[in-house]
Amino acid sequence: MALSVPVGTEDKEKSPYLPPLRFLMLTHSVYARDIRVRRYSEYLAEEGHFVDIICLHSEDRGPQSSHPNIRVYPLPFSRARREGLALLMNWALTALMMAVVSTVLEIRRHYDIVHVHNMPDFLVFCPILARLRGSPVILNIHDPQPELARSKLGLPPDHYSIRAQLLVEKISISFSSHVITSTRVFKERLMARGVPEAKISIILNAPDPRVFRPSLKPIPSPTEQERFVILYVGTVAFRYGLSIAVEALPALRKAIPCVKLAVYTKIVHEGKALDACVQLARNLGVADLFEVHPPIPLEEMPALMQAADIGIYPAFKDCHMDDALSLKVPEMATVGLPIVATRLAVLEDIFGEEAIAFVPPGDPQALADKIIELYRQPELRKRLAENALKKAAVLDWPAQYKAYCALVESLVGRQDC
């Protein structure tokens, strides 16, 4: 029962006819905008497999997929930035409803395999009937929850809530058949917490080549530009450092008269961090340079990135952000957008000095100086973009999909999973 890359992707191998498998995927996100879940589902569906997805509803409550082999079951919860008790209540209610829907669907369809995407980790218990009936359950740890909580809340590793999340993670992994994570560091971290190496696979977070096709664009000189766009795309939370970019705007205005900072959010209701950035821009007198836009469809993202002049990732450096690869960085690299980013271990490991213009974390003046340098040196921007494109090619999604297929085949064929 060999699985292979779908026809029409960058890998042109022709897929043999396969008895279709029935997949169930669970995610606490809006499926239509979650590229991680969409990649798995759409590649599988294009091969003839059937994929059911339980997720959150979109803001317009419209259909989230038109593929005949993909059925989306949105729950009556929206995606918004929540904290503390509100977040826990939302997770608990979502998990309870996912458990009910998973059970009903399992009775009807009896899935061959279940793939659960964190966060939270305890969503892995929702398909308990499928697990009891012998279907393997994959827990995909995109981000280790204890470290992410420390990053978000600034908590020490021995805080009671972090210890509680470590316990939940341990029990969740024990319940699962296998764990997928996205970086070598994350795998080593899980192994240090007692997870057997054989139970963990690394599937790298890579741009979808059907959407993000490798390309380079002409780099204009400063005298040719009527508008110089600095692009920030994705989650707006304090740890991502958008406020540092806003603080850099007064210095940028003096050196780049046509500068704009354009922000395209991941969700409609980004919450306190975005509100704080908007207020900061007003206080600094640069509100006219700060543009905030709602989420756009994934298919429109490459054109948006190519229309910008510099992409930024000014995240703060901590126990999680230093090792977590934001997919927006390789996506920007793939479409030829020069990148200025905080010097993080994961970016140094994948891209290096020759592909990304690094700046120290939390330093608005250093960020402004680097952007001004790139504005004045179009050849440097061109060189960074060319090198980043080469480095991003290592993050090859068809190759990652093949590894995923091999894992699925081994799990479905096992009797002890």
C-alpha cells in the first residue's frame, strides 16, 4: 500500500492506483487558512484518499474546501487571541465537541488513521473510539506547548502551570501511536523528556510548491521607488516583536520618505498585541506609515510578498522562539523577498548570514539601520534574495510528504499501534 506524491506537484511521478484510506484530522484552527493542515489534506485527497477535518469555523462561515475528497466539519467556535481562563475554557469546549463529532464520524466511517494537530495536546484524546477500535493516532506537535507557554507568559520552567503542561504533553504522547514534530531541536527536546526516539518523526515545515513557486523579482534602486513596503505577515503576538518594527518607523521616515509598514494578520481578531502596536504608532506620530490589513487567502500571499520590498521577522529570542521556524520566513525566501530578521538559532541554522540580514532582538534602532542599509543598497537586497531562495529549496515539501506517506504506511500496517 505505497503512498506517493500527488500528480501535478513539483515531483512529477505518476501515482499508482491505491485502495483509498480514510483519514480524520483535528485542528483548533480555521482549516482554510491553516497551510500546515491543508498541505497534508490536499496532497492526500489528490491521490484519491478521503480526508475528514474537524476544525473551527471561518469568520464568514463559508465553505473551507471544494475538493470532493475533503469534508470539513467546522465547529461553532471562532479563532481569536484568548488568554488565561478564557483560553482554557475555549480549548475544553472545543475538545468536548470534537470528541462528540469524532465519535459520530468514527461510527459512520471507521477511519484508517487519525492525525491530530496541536495545540492543545489533549485534542489527541478526542478520537478515543477510533483509537480503541485499532486506528493509529498521530499527534503532530507543531510547537511544544510547555515552551510556547513560557514564551507567551514569561514563566520559569518550574512554574506549576508549566509542570502541568509537561504532564499533559507526556500523557498525550503516551496515548498517541506516533508523534510528528517540525525541527531537530523539538525532537531532541521530546526525547530528553523521555519519549522514545523511534516514536518521533520530523516533518519539516516547508512552503507548498503549488502556491509558492521559486522566483526572483527585479530590485529597483531608491530613485526608482515611489513606495518602499516593509511587510509583516502572520500572527501578531508580543513575542513576534511587531512593536519593535513600529518603534523603528520614526528613524525610517527620516531616511526613506516613501516607507510603509504593511501588516497582514493571521486572524481577524488578533487582540491586545495588535491594539498595542496601533496605539504605539499613534503615540510616535507614525500612524500614517502603519497599515493593518485583514487576513487574505493563501493563494494571494505570493503576489503580496512579491509586491513588497523587504519582509521582516522581528521576533524576540527566548526558549521557544529561538528554535521555532515560522513558515512565513521560507515562504518569503521562496518568492524572492529580501528578509530582515532577528538572529535566531533556527534561522542561522537553515539560512545563515548570506541569506538573511540579521539584527539583534528587541533593538528598534538596529532594525531601522539594517532596513535603511538594504534600501540604499539594492545589490545587497538582490544577493540576499538569491541566497535565501537557494537555502529555502532545502525545505522541500514533496520530500517531506514522502516521509509522511512512509510513516502512514508503517502505522496502518502495524498491529500494535
